[in-house]
Amino acid sequence: MSVVTRGVKNAFRNWLRSLAVVLILSIGIGLSMSMLVANEAVNAKITDLKASIGTTLTISPAGSQGFEGGGEPLTTDEMTTISNVEHVVSVSATSSFRLQNEDSSSDTSSAMPGGMGGSSSSTSTGTTNLVSSVDAGTLGRRNNGVSDDSTATFTMPITGTGSTGTDSSGEEYNITSGRNLTSSDTDYVAVIGTDLAIKNSLSVGSTFTAYDQTFTVVGIFDQGTTFDNAGVAVPLSVAQTLTETTGEVSAIIATVDSADNVESTQEAVQTALGEDVADVTSSESTVATAIESLQGVQQISIIAFVGALVAAAVIIFLIMMMIVRERRREIGVLKAIGGSNVTIMSQFIVESLVLVFMGAIVGLGVTMVSSNSIASALVSSSTSSSSSATSESGQPGGGMQGGGAIDIEGGQGGMQGSTQLIGQVAANVGWKTIVYGALAAIAIAVVGSAIPAWIISRVRPAVVLRGE
Amino acid sequence: MLQVDHLVKEFRQGDNKITPVKDVNFQVETGEFAAIIGKSGSGKSTLLALLGALDQPTKGSIFVDEVDIAKLSAKKLTAYRCADIGFVFQQYNLVPNLTAIENVMLPMEFAGVPKAKRLNRAKSLLDQVGLEDGKQLRRPTRLSGGEQQRVAIARALANKPKLILADEPTGNLDSQTGEHIFGLLHSLTRSEKVTIVAVTHDLSIAGKTDKTFKLVDGILHEEKPQKKS
């Protein structure tokens, strides 16, 4: 019978005690592995979020981000300035305009919703035969000076974008039918949002009028939101001509060479253009809040991981101490009949490893069952505590657009944004976790039995006689 | 041959110095059975621990076949205990979760004997000490005191030691079983050419050994030979 066999056999010497030890260890190891899984899941989420920041900067006329709009339009000269900033790899621009249905009430046609992308005073409005797919709703009427009980008809304007294939946030149109716009498009062609297409029964090849010109639909896009899918995009040069803003753009999108350079490039562009000329923004700030709360979860999970491991090591240490004390005489006998310290210590370490591995196997089951709930609970408690803290400090949120379907929750909007960004954290027990778990189990067994093993080496074989 | 010269063992107990073994000198020839008798607390077990390399003497020498074990390193002492010494204890001290045959195989495993060889020898030794086949696979708790002591004697013989040290080998047994165990030990000195030193209170057993020593206040006196075979 080898040292290993004896160690394994010894682990089952007292079934009841072994069972209790395994159960307690499984909770400790399971908890530590769950924390590891949660940490990995949160880490993956952070990586996703960082990747979602993208490498684009949005440059808008100064002051255009608020309710009031404002600022001077950007020009092609500024595009040149931006393209010369270090780390900027490409620059594209969009021009915004509005289309008002030609049949809508004349007394409300001038009433435009505030804060719709800014520059409300300077944005050109043309007539169209299209009908907006957005229902103005109560808020839309209220925000546009039309009382609820008014019999006047208010129709939401259609947001138009002069573009070379990207929307005003720099995202390429997700074309579901037909094709996208390109920088070489100069004809009266357009891509339109899914909702607008449905509302006006348009498909690729259909035509509509805007600014007294006939446009042919070459593509239909789906950008994922009601607001975006109610829009229309035409070639940038066409939009500039129709709105008599040749050389002017509403927004410039600059692409930075790497996500790591977004922050520094944002500052560089802002400096290059001047704060009174343009506002430079990235999605980093919103994502930063979400990442911050997830990093908090990561820290908690690491602390809990270490804590649970230490607890498991302490448990196995105490158990092994008890076993060594109990078997002091037996250790003496083994030494008396020729067992070396190494052999006897190995036997006890194997015994401790067996207990810890059994605890780890049951703990793996505990992890599989609980890791998702633990990860979700950690993320949820962390984001909700951040949310309440943010809410108390009165940080303004988004959702200022007006119109029935749009969120206007104000104060909590910012944090709700980050909570939505985080969404679900999927915790999966992979091979990496199992390997880490196994290594942790070995570490627990070795650390937990190190002192008992040292005590074993100190047991004098004469104890076997003295006790008699 | 076992030769002990001027052996002293001192302990410190608080501020007091205790000397359970004071200048012990004796000699036992190969194949002899020697008994050490003495009152409780006279230092018998301490002397046995010194002879068995379980403890280090304060002074003196213990020669086993001309090797002074008092001067061996810890590692060599382990090897010495494994190869040259066999122990038989009053309370048998078998490993409780191993079977009788596994207990006998244990010292051979420590000595690096291959599994098949140690299994054969363990079985042969258990047969030699008279433990029935059916009981060889039993755990110690399912054996009587006499049977456990037979297993302990078989275990002591496992690595063909030069010296067997027995600490009250019949102390926990009834007189009839004690007689049998003593007889077994005695026969081993002949069949295995092994030297046996037994510590005992039992004067009747002491009277049947080749040599008898009496330990009084840490000093060993050889009793007049009264060998009865």
C-alpha cells in the first residue's frame, strides 16, 4: 500500500467527519470559484464595454448639445484641422435638416422640438410628402406649445441627415434592404429608416419629394431605435445644396487610431478647434460610469475570492491540526517502525488533498449552480448603489427629446444608461475556472497542511513509549 | 551484538534536572533474549527508547554490531530503525485502518521492498506467528489482544532486524496468552537469530530469559543468570 493509497484511505477513516469537512470546504471553495467566475464575467463585460466605446469622436458646433441649441455651423476648414490632429485616421461629416409634411397645419409648422440635435434656430426645414412615423404624443404637443385639448394637428418633423453612409453619431447605417449611401453619391437618392418606410409604404426604388425634388429610395436601414428609424439620409453634397449650406456641416465624426487614444485625441481636437467653436464628445464618459461600477464588482469579487480561499485554508488547517493531534501516537509508531518524516508528511498531505479535492468537486457544483446568481447580484447591487448615489447628487440624464415614445426621466437617466449598458453579465464556468479551482485547491491543501506537517516532523518517535 | 557503555539520559523538567538513565552498561549477544525489569518510573521505557534510537542519549554509546547508533544522524537513525530494529509495544500500536497483513507490510514499504515480495513475506510471517489466514485481512479492532500482539511481532520481524525491543509485550494479555507470546518471542531468537531485549514487570517471564537486568533508579544491575529453557 503506497503513501498515496494510505492517505486516500485515511481521508475516509471517519466518514461523518470527512463528509462534514467536505461540505464546509465545498462552500468555501464554491464561493471562491463563484467569485472567480463573477470576476471573469465582469472582466469580459468591461472588455466588451471598452470595445463598444469605439474610436470615434463627435464634433458639433459649440453649444449645440443643450436644450437651447446654438453655435456656428462647422465648416470643411475645421474638418481639415481635425484631420491634422495626431491619432485621427479619418474624418467624415453630416449635415442635418428637417422635413415637414406639406399638408401639416400651418400654425404649428414652425414649432420645432427643442434639443433635437441642437442648432434648432439654424437647422434648415424643407417640405416633403413623407409623413413622420413618430407619434407626437402628449409630450410632443406640450414641448411644442400645443395644449393637450387643442384641436390643432401637430405632426413631428422628420429628421434628415446629409451623409456619406453614417448617421450623426458616426455609426454606419445598418442597411436591411438596398444599399447604403457613399461619398460618390451626388444624385437625389436617399436611405430611409424602417419605420418611416413602413409608415409611407416605401421600398427600394420608391420615390418621395423633399425640398421640391424627387428622391429615389436606394436603401432602408434599421438603427435599432424608433427615433433613428424615423429618419432619412441623403448624400451630404445634396443636403448642403438643398439647405444652402455649402461648405457647412452639422457634425463631424473623427475616427481615432485606437481606443486608448480616444481621450487624449478628444482633448487635442478640442484644443485645435477652440471651445467657442466646437464641442467634442465621445461615448467614453457614459461607458466610464458603467466600467467604474463593474470595476467595483471586480474588486469585491477578488476580495471575496481571497477571503473564501483563506477561510477554506483555515478550515483544512484546523481539521489537519485536529487529525495530527489525534494521531500523534500513530505518527510515533510510523516513525518507530522506519517511516521517514517525508513519507509521513506526504501521507497527511495526500489526506488533506483528498479532502480538499472532494470539497472542490462539490464546490464546482455549487459554483455551477450559484455563479450566475452571485455575479448578477453583485453587479445589480453595485450598479443600484451607484445609481442611488448619482441620483442623490442630481446628475442630469439624457432623454430630453420630447415625443411620446422617448424617455425623459431626467435625473436618473445617466445611471440608467450605464445600467442598460451593463445589461446581463453572463457567468460561465469554463476550463480556465476549473484549472484555477484545482490550483486553488492544491494551494489550500498545501497551505492548510503545512503547519500540521511541520508538527508531524517534530513528533518524536519516543512518544509512542512515553504514553504507555 | 548489543553493547551499551556509560549511557546517560537527562531531562529538564522546569528547573529540575531528571536523570532516568544513569551510567548504564550492559551487553547482549546475538540471538540472546534479555529482560530488563524494574519498578514503574525506574527508567525502563526511557532506556528502551534510547536502544531503539527513538531518543538521543545525553552521554554514552550504544553499539549494535559495532555501529554506535548514538552518533548517527537523524536520517541514518530512520534507516537504522527501519532496517535493524523491530518494536513490540504493550498496546500493540497497530495502524487501525489497515488490515493485519497491511500492518506487517508497512515497515517493508518504508524499506522499499517491492509489493509482491512484501505481500509474500507478510503472509509467511503471519503464518509463522500463528495468525489464521481468515484473520490476516481483518483490521486490528476485529482481532483479540493476543492476535494483535502476534501481528505486532510479525511486523517487528518484517525487515529481518538484528534487534527486537519489546516494551511489556505481555502486559495487556492474560497469563496464558502472555505465555504463548513469550514462547513465540523466545523461539524467534533461535529461528531468526535475532536479539531480543524486553522490558517487563513480569518476573516469571524475566526468569525465563537468557539474561535479566534490573533497573533501579536509573542504574542497571545484571541479575544472576537463571536461564530455564
